[in-house]
Amino acid sequence: MGQLLAYSGTATKIRAMHSHLFTNEEYEELAHLSTVTEALGYIRHHPGYDNVFLGREESTLHRGEIERMLTNSIYMAFQKIYRFASIYQRKFLTLYFQRYELVVLKNCMRSIFDHRLFDLDLTIFKNFFDQHSKIDISALASCETMEEFINSLKDSVYYNCLLKVSEQPSPTLWDYEMALDLFYFTSFWKQKDRILKGAPLKIFTEAYGTKMDLLNIDWIYRSKHFFQMSASEIYAILIPINYHLKKEDIKRLVEAPESKDFQEALSKTYYAVHYPGYGIQSMESMYNIIRHKVQRDHARRNPYSIAVIISYLFEKEHEVDRLTTALECIRYGISPSETLKYIIY
């Protein structure tokens, strides 16, 4: 009864928001449109995006603006949930909010490394961001060097993490971004035990333990296959958290000498055993399939719990990724049937 009362308002709001997500039928209609302008017109009249493109004509928008506007729909959704959330639920949302801080930090760093102006549009999210974040976006956006950038973060939790990277010989953007990712995942995981108990903690643990396992598998494969990194280099970039992926699984994957050996090691993991079809050729699509299944199952079994928040935020963020992919496929003349392979699972 406690969970029902605590989550009834939030769950009702999220159900209404969930009804505004794209359906598979709508993705199919989108994929069959001929031009990006037509596709944007279709998206902007969808109830989930009717406020995102206000005052702008589809034909005048360039790729970067489109992606920023679609991303703004995520921020708008997050703010709606936060407004309806209880004090207890806001503890989780405040923890989750760190991922959006990382988006800002990474955009600032990319601007510094690329020697260009910071161009992330946070207009819709800025008031909320300023109220809930200890980082000064304006100060960061004006930085021209990584030294200035890191010094601007002295009062934040990210300072020591980035300072350590700066002390390495000739650190790259990849080094800084990877350090932030590892810091975020580790911090996110540690804090769960402080803000959650009982069933909510179990739901959180499975949702994000699964995510981190799958990311580690993907990072191991990419590091070996595309960058020929050594075992010691790969171990250094892995999220130091194990859920269903055990230490012996990681050792076999990292030290597999050839692709066939990697596939054999992969076939012995929890994910290959429990999800038929999971292998080297399907890792990217299976990442989405497995996460959808885990989170939808939790939300269905626990409709008045943290599961509905976790599931919705994943689906909304994933929807923006799929819409961005669909627009790129249309831009480059990819056939509808091929496009749908990328956006429907």
C-alpha cells in the first residue's frame, strides 16, 4: 500500500507521457517518408514533440539544431517527472541527473579540443539545471583550455577525476571522457545503497547492473577489434562493477586471442545463455533488446514503483536516438526496410 500511495501520482503522469512515445507503426510511417523536411514535419506533429519545434520551420533547421531540439524533449520530460515526484523519488532523480551534467561537460570539452564555440542549447533546461547543479555552465562555456576548464570545476565532484587525467602525459579528449564515464558509473552505483532500500533497490540493481555488464562487453570487443588494445589497457577502462558478468567471464573475454575465442567466451556468459541470439554480430541491437525487456518486465510487475521511472527515462532517451537514426537514414537515402532494421527491435 505504501508503494501504491507513494507512486500513484507519478505513475499516472508517466503513463500519460508513455502514451506519447512513438509506436512501431509510427516508426514505419516515418521510415517511408522521402525527405528530412517531411520527416521533421511528421515528428513535430507527434504529441511527444509538439512543443519542441515551436516557431521554427522544418526546412530551415540544420542537423545540429535538430539533434539539440530532440534532446530538449528529454529534458522537458525529465522536468515533468521531477515536478510530480515525491521527496523520496527525487533522491533517485537527483542521482540520475548527473548523466545530464556529463552531457554538458563533454560538450564543453569537445569545444575546447575542436577550438570551436560551445553550442549546446540548454534554454529549456537551464533554470532547472541552475537549481540542481553546482557547475557554472557560463563559466565552463567560456573556457579555452582544459586547465581553465578543470579549474572552473574546483567546487564540483568532477574536479579530482579530471585533474588526475590532466597530470598524464598528453591526455586526449577520449581520456577525459572515459574518466568521466567511469566516475559517473561508479558513483551512481555506490549511492544506490544510500537512497534506496528493499524492492526499489533490487529493481535499480538489475536495471543498471545489466546496463553496466552489457557496456563492458561492448567496450571489451571494440577495444580488441577496432583499436588492438592490450589486456592491461582494456582492464583500465572497464566499469569496475560486476552483476551477472562475473570476473572470470571478463578475464576470458579480455584475453581471448581471436574473434572466434571471444565468441566462445561470450557464449558462456549469463547474457548469451538467457538471451538466444546474443553474439558478436548482434551485441548492439541486443543491448537495446535486453535493456527493454528487463525494464519493461519490472515496470509491468511493479507499476507503482521506481521501475516506471527507470523504464520511461530509458525509452524516451532511446526514442530520441532512434529518431536521430531514422532522420540520418532518410537524409542519405537508405531504404525504409533497411532503416527499420536500425530503429525497430
